[in-house]
Amino acid sequence: MTGDVEAILETGAAAAVEAAASALAARGTATDTCANCRKPLLGPYCAVCGQAQVTGRRSVHNLIYAFVKDVVNFDSRILRTARALLFQPGELPKAFREGRTQPYVPAIRLYLFVSLVFFVLLSVTKIGLLQLEVTATPQKVVWVNGKPFIPNPAYDKTDNDPDMKAIKPLIPIAMEKATRPGGVFEYSAREHFFSPLGRYHSSLPPVARKQLLELPAQMADAKDPEGSSFMHNYVYPAVNRIAADPAALNGPMTTWIPRALFLLLPLYALLLALFHIRRRKDFYLVDHLVFSFSIHTFAFVLLMLCVGLAQIMSGGNVASIFFIACSVYIFLAMKRFYEQGWFLTTVKFLFVSGIYFFLFLIPALVGVLVLSAFGDSLG
């Protein structure tokens, strides 16, 4: 039906142009012909296809002028979009909803461009999203009545807290582990966000590295062959890859994160639509989707700033800055876009953000880590 209406409108427009050209010709006024659609030209632009009458082909000056004009207009559009995105939370989706689309870059195009710039920036600067440094701490074995124990790191005999006194000073361990050649090691991992690739290397002592490689065979359980097979085929190979190379997850993560966001973007929009279902006649699903695109675009811009801050600040402080800045931005964007009171905006912000964070974002990030760690094994 829509195609039929458009065809009728186009035919009607062409007929009107022909009629106007015939009237001008009857009065002795000559008209040119559009080089694109071959319809009569009644002005500087074709009334049927929109092409300009002067294309700049006959003059180098016109060609240069058109190029400069396009560049300036493009740059001004980008600058207006950047200013609105950074300093006017909610302006971009609000402009889309009100039909003011000409001054700004479209939401999907902006999101794709900014996310691409983010990952290119990481690649060019050799910055890793996440590096896990596996460490091994020697453990002292304490023998009590012929049974092996290791000291409990949570135990503190100087602590006067009654709950702490209930913690036992020793932890029992298996005899096989206690008598293992080379000693007993406790393994842990230190996470490093937005650090240069190659800054961290495997620092495991040879004996600790050897024990880590032998863990699958030692942990084999004859009572649970399927579980043992999973540990042997997937878990420990992933652990060993990370132990050998702290940046082992970085490459797969840059592949899986865009795919995860492809699912998170519409989920966030659906969540917003659910909390504004009583205003569905004013806010269509596409409005919520554009809002979701703008929020995630800003998150990528903020992540670029965090990459720089991570080089001079601790990861914890950078994460706090990102969380606070993102929360304030989303709250102000919701207030501007949905035009509701401060109390109602606060309630919806807390519920939407909480549900999205705990039910969508955290599981998605866990899934990205699992797929990044087991990707080679699963393939």
C-alpha cells in the first residue's frame, strides 16, 4: 500500500512539473532538462529527483567550492553532534523524536562510528581491555596428628571481633597436595584494565607452572567422568593459556563484546519501553531504541577517556569515575528525554539501571569472559 501511494505521488509530481513546463513554454520561457531523470527543470534543483542543475563539471572552482562546502557542513554536523552527545544528555534522542534530524549524525551511524574508533584506538595504542596475571604463593604445610593443614589467611588472632574468633587458624588439605614435589602453592589472578599489552608477563616459578599443568590429571574424578572431562578439556587449558599469557583474553573479548552489545542495545530499549508503557502513544519503540543507542555511544566515549586515565590512575579509581559519570549522564538523559518529574525519573532510573545491570549487563560480561576463555577449546 505504501509503495502504491509513493508511486502515485511521484507520478503526480512528474505530471505537475510537465504541466508547469508546458505553461512556461506557451509563454515563451525556455526550460532546461534534468540530466538525471530527463524531466523539465524549473529552478536550480529538479522538482522530481532533487538533483542540482549546476553540478560543477564545467568549472574547477565550482568543484573545489562544492567540496569545501560539503566538508564544512559535515564537520559542523559532527561538532554539533559531539557537543550534544557530551554536554546535552538526552538531546540526540529528543531531537530524533521531535523530527530535528538534520543537525545531527543519525544514532545508529554515530554508535557504529564511535564503537569502531574505540576498538581501533585500543589496537593502535596497544592497550588491552583486560589482562589477568596469574600468581602462585607458596603455602606452609602444618602437620597436626599426621594430617596436613595450611594457615588460614583470614585468621587474625589479634582481631577482637567475636565472629573472627570462630574462624579456624588452619585449613585441611589433601594428602596428595601436601606431599606434592616442589611444595604447595595457592593460585590467584590479578586483573589489569586498560594497560599496555606486554606490560605483564607470566611470573610463575617453574615448579608452580609445572603443577598448574598437571592439575587436570590430579583433579580427575572417576565418580564423575563427564565433569572431569570438562575440566580437563576446557577449564584447565583456558587457565593455562591465561597463566602463560596475561593478555590471552584480550583478542577474543574485542570480538565478543560488540556481539554482546548487539543484544544488549534492544534489551535496554525494551526495558525502557516497559517502564514507559503507559506513554506508548507518545514514545514508540524506535524512540527508546535511539535513546539506547545514544547512551551506549556515550559509554564508548567515556571508555576512551578512561583508557587515558588508566595510564595515570589506579584501575579502581577509573572504574569509580566511569560508574559515577555514566550514572549521572543516564539520569539527566532520562530527565530530558522523557520529560518527567525528578522523583519519577529517579525511581525509573534506579529500577531500569538495576535490572539492566544485574540481569543483562553482568551476565553478558560473564558470557563474554567464558567465550573468550573457552573459545579455542569450544572451536
